[in-house]
Amino acid sequence: SGMGSGGMTSKLQAAGIADLAGIALVIGSGLHPAPIARVTGQGIGTLFRPRRKAGARKAWLGGRLRLKGALLVDMGAAAALGRGSSLLAAGITGVEGDFQRGDAVAIRDGEGRVLAHGLAEYDAAECARLVGRQSGDQAAILGYAPRSAVVHRDQLVLL
């Protein structure tokens, strides 16, 4: 908009964030008196309905978290994530950034597309040592009994 500060791109980004949070968003003009009353009472504006409901934790994970790094995954891992699986080390092809256990990371495919955000169960150095390795090998590699997944499905949201 001519007087707005964000333009259409920012409005569409806001709609995407609202969708991830599972909430509806209305974009309307702020130039008229009582803009909220116009939107609610007269139906003037553009309504974006969420595609699905999201719990508070999933909304937080999918929102504007400060990502500390990224895990790159192969096609098999990308497909498994799409089916609701956790991210296992065997499907990881690379590690970017310097993150600690519990930090938020992006999960990207081989073409650089962000597939998900999640909380890492290992730090970046441990993840780098586990790239492409089977779950049964992890204890020998790390020297301690590992957790079941690099990013557990309960700590992950698809984008």
C-alpha cells in the first residue's frame, strides 16, 4: 500500500506466519476510521484462514525463532519427515552453523528449501560426527548412549 510500511510482500509473509500458528488473519485498510469495525462488521478486507490448527509449541517452532544452524537432509529423510517421522542421523548429509543441544535449527533439502524447524538433540559438532550414520553406530561414535533422533518429531514443525 502507498502509505503502509511493509508492502504486499510483508503482508503475505505475515499471512504465512499466521497460517503456521494456526490462526486466521485479515488484511484491511487502516486509512478509514474504525478499520477493525469495517473488517468485522462489513467484511471488508482479505481473510486468510489457516490450513490447520497448530498447538502453541508447534506455532512457536514454526514462527520467527532465531535459528542457530541447519541440518541438510537427503530425499529419503525429507520424505520421512513429510510422513511425520523424526529426523535420524542416517538421513543427514550436512551440518551448518554452531549450535548447541536444544537450539533451533532449520532442516533443508538438497536444493536448499527449508522443510522444517526443530530443536536439535545434539550440538553441531556431534551432528557432524553422526552425518549419514545408522542409529546402531552412534554409541561407538559418541562414546555415550545416544538419544533416538537428531530432531524428534515432537520438537519439529514442517513448513
